[in-house]
Amino acid sequence: MVIRVPERQTGQNYADVTSAVRDLADLYGLRVVVDGSPNSIPPELLATKRETVIAVEPMSKEQIESIPEFKDLIVFLKSHNLDEPVWKVLGGSPADYLKLEEAIVDNKLSLSDTASDKVVNQVKDHLHSVLTKSLNRILKSSSTTKQIIKIFREKKIIMIPMPELEAEGFLLDYPNKVFREVVTMEDSYIVPSSSAVSLIITENIQNGEGVRKLRDKLFKTT
């Protein structure tokens, strides 16, 4: 059985998933798969000593481009030298590539029209929108998250080990739209939640004008 847990909003309690999973497993003998992010899953669910945690990490650029459903989109992006800027903003999230494709279709544009400047502009406008939303996430984040952002910018880093963050006197607060935790065999790290958020942090973007300049920088060769 698969239980999909939606992300909770700031101030909202975790869904009572832990007891539900235990009842389904113990009373009915079911194998339960919980599909959710750290923003949605209660910490107790990850400390039962019976769980198996499978982290789904972002895809590589090659993996994204090999998805059959994105063939027309990738061909169009490459034909206009847009594939690298799009990759830098969207990263390895298939869902974000799907949203880009949907934005093109929703505006009654066609990827088969490889000479269409309208499609090119739609791609640029969509990425501008993604970057603006990422900036807004940062601006609306908690004071603790803003302090962690400051550490990233001052040290010019793209990740920080959790023990190092704790040594600085900080613990990542949840729900969190700016950072996420990555666990490896050696350690756990805090990294930006998306490629767009990472760009906003590393490029030290502070406002809408900064987003516009970043967009121009990304597309300066197109």
C-alpha cells in the first residue's frame, strides 16, 4: 500500500502517519510505502528501527534528456542553445521540465515550430518565473534559514555538513522550502532545495532586478 503525504504548511502539524503505518503493518500484514518529503513526514516515522529509507535524488542532465516524453522539448531547447540555461535553473527534476512543457502548450505554442521566437521567449519567461518564486521563498523564510543562507554566501559553498551547521549553532527548521537534507554513507549535508534556489543563493540575488540580471546572464549566448 502506498500512502502519499502532502507537504505541510508553516505552523501546520504533521499528519498522523506513524500510527496509521503501524496499524496497517501490524494488524493487516501490509507492506506500506510512504511517499513524502522531509517537509511532510513526521520524524518519528524515520526512527522506528523498522523502516527502510529510499532517497530519490535529482536526475543527471543525461537522464533527463533520455526521457522519451521530453524528446520534442529537448530537441527544441538544443536547437536554440537553451538546454544549458534550462538545466541550470530546473536541474534534475522531471516534474519541473514537465511544467515548462505545459507552460508552452498552455500558451498555444508548438515545439514543432523550431523557428518560433515565441516559444523561445516563453521558455525564458518561464525560467524567470521559477527564479522569482525561488527568491520569494528565500525572502519569506525563517530567520534561522536566512542565517544559514548567510553562511552559504559568505563561505561560497553549495553544501554544508550537518555537524558543521550545528557547530555554528543552527538546526534546520521544517517545513523548509530553501534547504533540504542529503544523507550519505559518510555524513548528512544541507543543500539548496532546488537548482533555482541554489542560483539565487550563489549569485547573491536580493530582489527582482537581480533576477532580471541573472536571466540576462543565463541567456547572454542565446
